Amino acid sequence: MYEPGIIKKLDEEVVNRIAAGEIVQRPANALKELIENSLDARSTNIIITVKAGGLKYLQIQDNGTGIRHDNLDIVCERFTTSKLSQYEDLQAISTYGFRGEALASISHIAHLTILTKTASDKCAYKASYENGKLKGPIKPCAGNNGTQITVEDLFYNVLARKRALRSPNEEYTHIMEVVGGYAIHNSHVGFTLKKFGENTDIKTPIKSSVIDNVRIIHGNSIARELLEMEVKDPTLKMSVHGYITNVNYSHKKGAMLLFINHRLVDSPTIRKAVDSVYATYLPKNAHSYVYLSLELDPKNVDVNVHPTKHEVQFLYEEQIIDRIKTAIETKLLSCNSSRVMYTQARLPGATMVDEIVRKTTDGAKVYAKDLVRVDSDTQKIDKFFRVANKQTDRPQTNKTDLTKDYIAVIDDASDRNELDRRKETNRTTNTEANVPMDVDIFEENNEPTNKEITTPRFVFEDEDHLNDIENSVKEPNKTNNINTEPNNKNPIDLIDLESPSKEPNNKNPKDMDYLDSSLVSEPNKNNYPKHNWKSVAVENENISYIDPKESFKTRTFKYERVETKLTSVKQLRYRVENTCSMNLREILANLIFIACIDCNRSLIQHSTKLYLCETSRLTEELFYETILYDFQNLGLIKLSNPLPLEELFVLGLRAQEDEWNPELGDMRELSQQMVELLVSKRAMLLEYFSLEVTSQGELAALPLLVDGHTPFMGALPTYLVRLVTEVNWDSEKECFDTFSRQTAIFYSQPNPDTLEDIVKSEMWKQEHIIFPAIRRNFLPPTSFVSNGAILQIASLADLYKVFERC
């Protein structure tokens, strides 16, 4: 028959070793307790040195308040602490430690040495401990303010625990996790971790930030994807601050740093809740990186539920977790439209991987709500609006072929030395154009060669005046021919500009010959390469990814450009960059052009959202920024025959005849004064803006802002008048700003003609010239967010929600 055992009181040394085994399970646990003591001592710099994974040597040094030398004799005894005096204090504990067991437990399973100095002590004091007792007398020595604790031969008397531990490298990995977690949470404290005699593995600066420390510890791949989140709930007496990775980042392991009242803990329920939110967005078995710092009312938290304080319990757990889930889901939904895929450039000579990609992606299921159209030829909006081709019946008459009428465009990417030479010699010769249009081009030998150049038709609102000009031009001379060749190209059509109900006025042709032969025709269907303009569009511009950070200020050039050193121009550029909306830049940099509603409105797509754009506003801002960033480097639109500024000013003033104030005097005299102003500024206009005015008061060239784009010339007279009246010529910065703005307004005006060919030409220009330029360089101002320039009108995700409810 068995006898019952005898209950005896355990020896104190046995009790302490058992307690030590519960608190210090591995070197990382010991280090965690020591780091918390350093943080409680208000340390701002903590240095940790490790040897053999912390089993052989573990040292932590801080610059905190230190330990009083008269407390060193009891500092390693159990239940000795400076942070708690009675049990009620535990209800509002705000420090990491409170039981006074950490140093006692470590001293029972390792050799412990403490070197400490307070600010009031004249020297430091050193003491060694074994089994919670002083090993020898306390010795004064030299030292810095703070405490240095050295732990040697950890688990030397607990061989079973020491053998159960794995390799030193794995223990060092656990130590790095602990140090990294506290370094991220306490970003104001500098942490240094290194192996004994080796280089530093972790080093964070003092007064750093959470994102910077994440970048140092985990790398930029996580730091660049972090989203800041913050939740406050007075009802639950809870506040949450943290950083979570967006849907661009995923990893097979993932990581979650959870601090509750600044204490590093693990909560399986919170971890599971966070994973359930990310499961909607990340691939299967992929996880995120999450750092959360919860601050709860200390009265609602029980920190004394685990020997290592690795777990805590708190009230209202379900409600708090629901608030956290909702906050994370809202944050992820708000960033879902900015998902980015990073690609690696293919090295020279590497084999194509298209087949491999096709094999791995063909079998993947893609949901309809995630589809994004990237081919401009598929499902274009024009497909749903089939319009029969209508031939307009127009009388066929002899049309004058003005052999001297041409506009030569000097491209921004052409030879800059040639451009400088032309500026110095008042541009007596013309360069071939890069843009198609059906007129005759004269070379330097004055022999006509048939070239194609595209430019808007020159139209004036003053029909009577224009008819007189036409009559004077139609007088036979050596340079004017009658075009009788039957070809597909339209000659210059002056009859289109006439009013059939009015007869030409008999006025002196000498007063009207200023337009001589500067009228050019708008290209019609036959000017385009046989309907290819519908498909060539967005092959490269629409589907190639453009980094939103690329814009005017990041461009590179293959030719030498004039460096702008004017402070006023640099200030205007800085204002543009400072007011840029990066969210809109992301949308416009990777837009997919859908269609033109009319000449002033267009539809674009970004990701799964559809936007309505006010094209005229976008174009005006684009041209304004182009003038600032291409200052002194603009190309030229050379006029074949210079236009008299005085007559242009008269036309511009007549356009506002209803608002004319007789007190201003005669229009002709006022026009002469305007001409004198521009002539006096002609050197500056040519050098800075490529606007060429001759000394005789004639307009010889206009600036080329975007390749392939020429302004609507019908607005030229009004533009010139506004240059004189609206530009502040007295202040350098204001002059450049207002001149650029008025020029941008002029260049952004579409041709108001409602002819089908004209409308198609304007829409073609927007799709193939304006919007590609917007994608490459445009910096949209933040005002576009609120003034209706860009409006979101549909979202595929929202539409699917509507369909699901139907």
C-alpha cells in the first residue's frame, strides 16, 4: 500500500531557479527585460552586444538615470522594485516592469555584473551577483551616466534548458526581432545591436521616425508601402496609432508588432482579425507587415497574466478589435486604386520570358471587376456610335494655290545651334516641318517642294476685311498659281471663309495686303493616313507605365539646352511643383484615353475608374508649365510672310467694338502704340519665348510649345491685344507669369468651327498630341481637385456593388 508524500517547503534556491526558468526562457527574454528597464530609466541611447547568440555574453548599456549605489546590495533580490509600492498601483501601472523579478531571475541562471552611475554620483559603481546576492564588495570605478549590465554564461547551471536551445544563430535572430520591435516603437531612442567583435547589425538614430526605423531594420520594400492609421474612441477609452502595408506588399511569413500601453505583447485574436482583413486583398498564404500601438485605460488592462508579460488581457476586447478591423479595411480600400507592380528591366542578351509568363497567367482566374482596358483598339467608345459618311455638297470652283503660303515649324528637338543661328540672323530662312500639312514649302533656293504640314486654318471674325484681303491676294502675279492638279489633297480654300451673302467691299488693297498669303487650310480626312489615326493612337502612350514622379522637372535631353538662371523663373517653377497634386499626377501619368465628348471635354480611365476632364483647363495648364520649363528653349512656328502687327491689333480691337470706350481715342492710333510696345520688347520676346517681332512691326514667328500642335489662328488678334493689356511689363516675375498665362490661354483655345473635318481634327489632336504630353510631363495643380477640371463619374467596384443589389 502506497503512503502519501510528505509536503515540504522548497529550498529558496530551487524556488528561484524555477521562477527564473519561467521568466527567462531564452536569451531574447532576458534582453527584453533589460531593454524595458533601460526604457523605464528614460534612456535615449541603448547599445547591445551579443556573443554566441547571448548564451556566452550579453551586454546592454544605456544612458538613463542609473541605479543608486546604496540600492545595489538588494537590486538582484526577488520582488525589489522602484516602480510599485502597493497592489493598487498595479491598476494604473505605466512602466514596463513592476514585479522586480527580472534581475533576480537572471542572476540565478547566469553571472551578472552591474556598472552604474547616477547624475549626482561622482563616480560609477560596479557589483557582481550570483543567486540574487552580491558576490563581493561594491567597487567604485570610472563610468558614464547610466547603467551597463553584463550577463555571462546564461543557463550554465540549467543544462537541460541550454541543450534545448537551438543554434546561436537562431537565438541571435530572436534577439534581433526583440531589438527591432522596440526600436520601431521607441523611435525617439537610438538602438545599436552588434555581435561581439563584429560589425553593427542594427543601428537606429536618436529622434528618428517609425518609417525610417522600419526602413533601416526591414528594408525599403516594406517602408515604401506603409500606410499610417490612427483611431480614437473616447467611449472605449482607446487610441490606436500604427503603420500597415498596403496591398502592394505581401510576404509568405509576414510580421505583426503589437504594443499595448507600450508593452510588446502577442494577441492571437488581434492577429487573426488583421489577417482576415488582408485575406481579401492578398494572395493565398501571403501576409502583411503591421505595426500597431494601442493605448488603453490602465484600469482596463491586466498585465499580470503571464510570467514573461508576453500576453495581457483587457476589457471590451471584441469592440476594440472590431474598431481596428474597420480602420484597417477603410485604409486599404482608400489606397486600392494606387496599386503598383514593380518590374525588373531585362538584361541585354537575356531570353524573352513572354512564353513563361503566358503559361503561368493563362490559367489564373481574373474577375470581371478587376479587368482594366489597356488596348486602345478594343471597345473604343466610337464603336457604339456608328455614323454614316456624309459628303457635303460644295461648289467646285477654282481655288488659289498660294505658293508662298507656308508655316515652317522648328521642332523643339531639332538642331539647337541652327535655332540660335536663326535667332541671331532674324531667321531669314525656314526649316522643314515635322508635322504634316498640305502646302508648298520653299527651300533656301526659293524652289517650291511639296511637303505635308498640319496646322489650324487661319480664320478672322471680320468677314468684310477678310474678303478684301482675299481679293487683293487673288490678283494675278508671278507667285500665285491656280491649282488644277487632281489629287487627294485640298489646296488652300479661301472660298470656305467667305460669306456667300456678302459682296466684297472695294477698299484699298494696300491696307489689306498684310495677310498677303498667310492663310493655310485645316487638314481634312484625306490628310490623314487612310484611317490609321484611329488605331495608331495609344500604342505606346496609353499602355506604357509612367512613373508619376517623372514630369517636366525630370526630363533629359540629347541636345544642349540653354540653362535658365533667372530667379523669377525658378520661383514660378517651384510654385508649380509645390502646388502639384501627386494623386492627380498618378491618375494623369497612367491614364487611358477613352474618347472626346466634344472639343472641351474628354473621358479618361485610370485603373477601374472613369474620369471626365475639362480639356481646355488641362491644356491651358499644360502649356503654361511648358513655357516655364522650356523657357529660352522653345521652338518656332515660322510664318511664311510676316504679318503687320498694326492690322492685327485693329482686328483684335474691332472684335471688342461693342465694349469700346471712345475716350481711348482712335483704334488705329492705339494700335500703333501697341505695336511700339511689342517692338521695344522684341529682343526679350525672341530670346525668352521665341516670339519673333521684326523692327518694322511685323509678326514673323510664334513659339512652338508641343510638337505637332499649332494654335487656332483666329484668336491671334485678341491674343496680341491681351499681351499688351494683361501682361505686367514692369515686374520681371509678373511679366513672365502673365505672359505665360496669356500665351497658354491662346494655345489652349480649340477651333470653334463645327465642320465635321475640323471637329475630327481637334479631337485627333487631343488624343494623339495633348493627352500624351499630359501623361509625360504635366504637373496638375491641387485646385483641379475642387474646381471640377477632373471629375470621377464611375467606378467599376461601385458599379458591381449596384449590380449585386439589383
